[in-house]
Amino acid sequence: MTSVSASQPGRQHPTFRQAFLFWLKLGFISFGGPAGQIAIMHEEVVQRRGWIGERRFFNALNYCMLLPGPEAQQLATYLGWLLHGTRGAIAAGLLFVLPSALLLWALAWAYMTWGSAASFQNVLAGLKSAVLALVILAVVRISRKALRHRIHWILAVASFAVSVSGWVPFPVVILIAGLVGFWCRTALRVTQIDDPTDPSSQSTDAPPSGEGSSRRVWVTLMWGGVIWLAPVLVAMGVLGRDHLVAQMAVFFSKTSLITFGGAYAVIPYVAESATGSGWISQTQMMDAMAFAETTPGPLVMVLQFVGFVGAWQAPDPFTPLTAGTLAALITSWATFVPSFVWILCGAPFVERLSRLDWASAMLSGVTAAVSGVILQLALWFASGVLWSESSGVRWLPAVLAAACGVAFAKRAAPAPWIIIAAGVTSALAIPLLR
């Protein structure tokens, strides 16, 4: 299959094997939540390897931000499609998720088997500090690329303000930003994320043959829907609609359709529903967040942890491990399979639209608004790491976050090693400070 960017002059195009190995590596190093993972992909795919240009990367990011579900995994799927078409999209999206799914399954099993020890909580405190530093750096890097005009800055500030207030739903914020970009397209035309020396910015290559046809879109929607919903229907038919695993299959399928705004929009909704339904406790939900935020892979993988813990506690007629594993599988399936459908159906048309000046201006407005939203998410995360209602500022996490930030910025060591070092330091230091 011919890839989107294979014919671009002056740009090295990876073989499928090279890309496959990179996506596998990414699944193990993608720390930092959505913002950090987006920054890692930008650095590795655009800046370091030069496989994809700036404009195409941000076009892909903009589209993924408009979709319900996990934006980082969707972005990896989109970038895989740009490089190698459908097989590249499936490989990139699957490998981005698989290591995290296996790791969180093991952690959930250990958590339910042995409980949460104080020493482990001390390690988690350090890991969160490192993740906070990574997220803040991601905000800075992405903003430098996206905010190139005062209109962009206005959109970013306004987006941040409404995100903090919660007055306007995220999809509405994105829609307004796109309309502002369209209205201001003349002013924004000279500030697009184009590099005249970057062939991918000026490319007129078409998507892979047939990938953007209406017939292919309908076929993809039909088969994607069948593949997505078949396990859900089997669970309902075999276990009964009232069984917890079947209830989770239906709930998380619905969640994948209605939760716009990425992981941080999904998690509050799931937390409220899962604790309100009695599947898990509030403490277990917070512990799930801690595990998901400090392991590689999509932050929304916390949903798999929720499914495992909830089914473990109500396993009948299975053993706890079997029930938890079934729930983890169906939860991940219902959460991530729709993302492949959205990308394979929409990416070819986004590539075509992105070559139009008015569409590029709209997308640049969306990117600016997304920068404000990511900043709000970083501050929300910082408040949980650096502030305690009982004791005020947490000085050790603050110092660790600052030290990790310097280490990340200077590339003193690979990101996973810096994160591990923060966890070890916290585990050793907290008992001494008590």
C-alpha cells in the first residue's frame, strides 16, 4: 500500500518494520499523560526522525482533539496511518495501548491481592512529581508551536478561562475556536505552522489509493461497528444484561461515544458513575488514577483498572481473577476500538481539507484553544500533586518536580529513568521527614 508521505522529496520515509519497532518502543516510554505523550510523539516523529512535518502533525492533533475518547492513542493511530495506511494505523494504535494494558492488569491484580502499602504510596508520590514536570514541559513546547499570532493567544487564554470555570463544554470551545480561525483566516494565513523547507508542509500528495472514498468510509463504519459491538452483545447474551461485566460493556461503549475532551473529560464522568453504582470506592478510584498517571500508555487506561477492580469484588459465577480479567478486556475493547474507526474514516478527509487555506486557519484556531485546555489540565494535575488540604504545600514533591523538570529539559537521562529516580527518592525521603 502506498503511504501518504512516501513520495515526499527530501524526507526519509521509514519502512513498516522501522515504524513498527518505534510504535512498540513508544508504548513503553509514553509517560506523562496525554500532554506528555503528545510531546513525546512530536519530538520523536517530527523533530528527531523527521518522518512527518509540523503542519501534518498539528492537523492530526486538531482532528483527534475533536473526537470522543483517548486523544493520544488516536494521534498515534493517525500518525501510523500517515506513514503506512491502514496497517500502520492498526499497528501504531494497538502497540500504543498493549504494553499499558498488560502492565495495568498486573498492577490491578497485585493491588487486589496485597493491598496498597504505605511504602508504595511513597513511591507513587515521587512518580507523580516527575509526571507533573513532564506535563508542564509539554505545555510549553506545544504552545511555542501553536501560538504564533495574537489571535492564537486570545483563543488560548479564553479557552483556559472557560475550561477552569466549566461554563462551556469542551466541544463548544473547540467549535468556537474553529469559527474564529475561519473568520480571521486572512490574518492567520501567514502564521500557519508551515516550514518552507519542510516538504511535508507543502505536499499535495493524496491519501493512499481508495482510503478517502465514500464507499470505503461506509465499509469501514460497518465493519468497525460489527467488530466493536460483537463482544458487547456476546457478553450480554451469555452472562445476561444484569451481570456486572455486561453492564460494564454497555457503559464503557456509551462512554466512548459521549466523552469529548480526552482522558481528563472521560475520567470524572467514569469516576462519578463507577462510585455511584458501587462498582468501586472513591479511594480505589484515586488509587487507579495514581497507577494510570505514573505508567506508560494512555491515561484513559484507568478505565481498565476500574473494570478489573469492580468485577473482582463481584465475581459470581467466576473466580475474582477471571471476572476481573474479563471486565478489563471488555472495558479496553469498548474504549479503544471506536478510536480506530474514527481515524480510518476521517483521516483521509482531514488531509485533503488541511490543504485549503480556510481549513488550515480553522485548525490553527483549534490548536490554540487546545493549548489553553492542556494548560488547565496541567494546573489541575499540579494542584493534586503539590497541595494538601490538611498541610498546605507539599514541599518534597515540589522540589522533586523542579529537579525533574531541569533533568527533562537538559535531557540528563531517558525519561523513564528520571521518573524511576523520582520514585526511589520519594520512597527514601518521606519516612525521614516524618
